Amino acid sequence: MALYNVDGIVIRVRNFQEADKIVVLLTRE
């Protein structure tokens, strides 16, 4: 499991593919 800290929000993902999807969603704003 990987931990990502985006704008103070810690996101836990099971794999890097999920992480990529989350990052895309967050940066899409």
C-alpha cells in the first residue's frame, strides 16, 4: 500500500494504477 499526501490529504491506495487515477481526478479540477 502506498501513501500519498495531496494538499494535506493523505490518500491510501493499493497499487500505483489506482494512484494514477486519483491523481488525475485531483488535478482535473
